[in-house]
Amino acid sequence: MKNKKVCVVGLGYIGLPTAALMASNGFNVVGVDLNEHAVETINQGRIHIVEPDLDAFVRSAVAAGRLKAFLKPQAADIYMICVPTPFHEGEGIPQPNIDYVLSATRSIAGFVKPGDLVILESTSPVGTTQQMADELEKAGVEVDKIHMAYCPERVLPGKIMTELVENDRVVGGLTPEATQVVRDFYRTFVRGGVLETDAKTAEMCKLTENSFRDVNIAFANELSLICAKEGINVWNLIQLANRHPRVNILQPGAGVGGHCIAVDPWFIVARDPENARLIRTAREVNNNKTTWVIDQIKIAVADASARTGRKPKVACLGLAFKPDIDDLRESPAVHVADALLAQGYDVVAVEPNIQSHDKFDLLTLEAALETADVLAVLVKHRQFLDVSVKKKMSDRGALDFCGIDLNR
Ligand SMILES: NC(=O)c1ccc[n+]([C@@H]2O[C@H](COP(=O)([O-])OP(=O)(O)OC[C@H]3O[C@@H](n4cnc5c(N)ncnc54)[C@H](O)[C@@H]3O)[C@@H](O)[C@H]2O)c1
């Protein structure tokens, strides 16, 4: 297997680590991306994204001549598609956008020959692998002579290089033979289990995993609204309830962010709105939690304005979509700060994980604690958990939307 050449299409957070890992396992890998900067950077043995340990893998793979990046696909034996799968914005239920997947598929069609493997890793709606096969067939590829499969990625950003190897993988072929051939390929570089199924089940499996998280977070977020009305501390409540041996409630927050959990459940809802009622409601509950947070801050600003007689300054503590990272994509905290700014509020932000922001004035935590009239803690960054910091926040009447527990 290792004398095979692999062509990875899409060299982002998933494609580049996978390409570098396969190269370090002895495969000859060509990577393809439309982004010239990415291609140039990789060919210099460097990386254009932030991910621990990835730079060392890419440096040695490029130096050994086993990884080279191109702007266009190259002939290979194994093709792996790792391009984005966002949704179309607009009215009603967000619809999945698989244009990148289909365009990447068309771009390899001229190279695919009998016996080749074509694998989709992008998180995709059920039926996408089959749609790729239809696209290849239209382009003249003898699809009954190739092996096509879906193999979703489950890695956690920040731990990608470890999890790529250690996590269990699910492989679903369009035929049982394709499943086996692709399974054998993954077993050459994955130490976790490689579990076999069909393509549709594998596609649904990835969407199920992220919808499970979203539904469970929605339960916690819904509880937080009910508790706020009752004057109950939701985090204490959850701690107590979780002492039941069969209860494990997740933590509420300012909403749900990132480009996976907040996106993928819509792929299920869009395909079967009639049955996916809980999954849709969970998405709505989680989005609504962010709106509720904005409303709470506005109430606090109105109070501060009445008290001081001037325009209050709001400090949003945290902008990232989860604690202790610099990733702001689809972040509910950014959404909160954005919405307040758009409505004319005086907004500053504290985000210890970034140096600058093109929209928000960034303050140090100390400066925000000194100067802001309303403090809204949106992300549970470790810098906010210090006992003396929490004491100051508590004295200043900070609003805690992420459970930093101001009184401890
Ligand atoms: N990042 C994660 O943690 C993660 C985890 C699990 C699954 N996924 C899924 O993996 C897929 C890729 O995600 P990502 O985070 O790597 O995205 P990304 O945006 O980091 O990278 C995708 C790359 O594909 C390139 N691209 C787009 N169309 C192309 C084409 N036709 N030919 C060549 N290159 C093309 C883009 O320029 C970009 O560099 C998505 O479906 C995502 O949902 C991501």
C-alpha cells in the first residue's frame, strides 16, 4: 500500500495534518489547495494554520520529498477530499453547501483510473459520497472500477496530530469491497480502531456525533434560562444533579460556536425537517441563548446608565468560541459583542489569546476591571478563574454567562 501516491485536495485544518501524517508514514503525498499562500508556505516546509506539532511534521515531510503542494490536482492512486462544507445563508432552514466537494471532485475526475481509491473526509450531508460518484461518472470515470468511501474526521483542534492517529475511525464505502480497501488504507496510519459500515451510515455518524453534542448543550442552555427566572444558580444545580449516577448534564454558556457543532446539525434538519424536530429545536435554543445574553447585557447597561447618568462602557470578557483558544470562528461571544456594537453600545473586549482585532478595542483584563461599567464574562478562559480576579468581578457586579463561579 505504501508505494501508492496520495493526492489530498484541501490543505486546511484537516487536509494538511492528514497529508503530513501519511507522508511521515512513508506515503508519497501531493497536496492541492486553491490558496496560493498555503501552497507556497507548505512547499517551504512551513504551515499557514495554527496547530501544535504540525510544523515539525510538515517540515520533515517536505524535506524528505514526500510532501509537495500544488494549486491543481496531480495524478495519484488515492484521492482524499478535505474541502469546506459550510451552509448557504438565507431565510428558513440553512441548507448545506457541498459546492466545494463537487468542484473538488470534478477537479480530480480527469486523473481517476480503475483501481483508485476516492475518499471524502469533509463533514457532509447523507448521500454526498454517492453524489460524488455520480459527478465522476458524468465526467467519464468508470465508477464501478474504483473504490469510493466516506471517512469522517473527529479530531479536536489543538490535538489534531495525536487524535489523527489515536481516534477510532469510521469507514463507509459505496460498496462492501470499497469499505474493505479503504479500511486497509487507514489502518496503515491509524492506531485507533477502523470501523466498517456503508457510506450513508458513515455520513450520518459524523452528523449524529455533533448533533448529540448540540442537543445536550441545548438542554443545559435551556435550564440556564429557567434557572435565571427562578433565581437558581444553574451551575450549582447541574453539579448537584450530576451526582445522580445516571445523569451527566453539560455546561451552559453564551451559545454554541465553532464551525462544526453549530453547523452540522442543520445538515440533518435540511434533509428531513419533518422528523428532525428535536435537532432543529436544539439549534434554535442554542442560538436563542446568545440573543438572551445580549438582552441581559442591555438590561445591565440601562441600569448602569440610570445610575451614572452617562453612556456606560461594556466589557466583553472573552471572544473565542471556547476557553483558552484563539479561534473566533462562529463564536457566540463575537456575536454578542458585534450585536451590541451594531446597536451603538460602547463595547470593549478582553481576549487574552489574540493580539489585536479589527473591530473591537482590546483591553487588558485589569484595565477592563477598572474602567468598564458592565462586565460580561462570555468565555471561561483560565485568566478569568483566578480567585482575586473573580473577587474583583464579583465586587463590580459582573454578569457570568459561562460558569466561572464568581463566589468561589
Ligand atoms: N477543522 C476541524 O476541526 C474539523 C473537524 C472535523 C471535520 N471537519 C470538516 O473537514 C472539512 C474541512 O475542514 P477544515 O477545517 O480543514 O477547512 P479549512 O477551511 O481549514 O480548509 C479547507 C481548504 O480547502 C481548500 N479548498 C476549497 N476548495 C478547494 C478545491 N476545489 N480544491 C482545492 N482546495 C480547495 C481551501 O482553500 C482551504 O484551504 C469540513 O467539512 C469540516 O467540517 C473539520
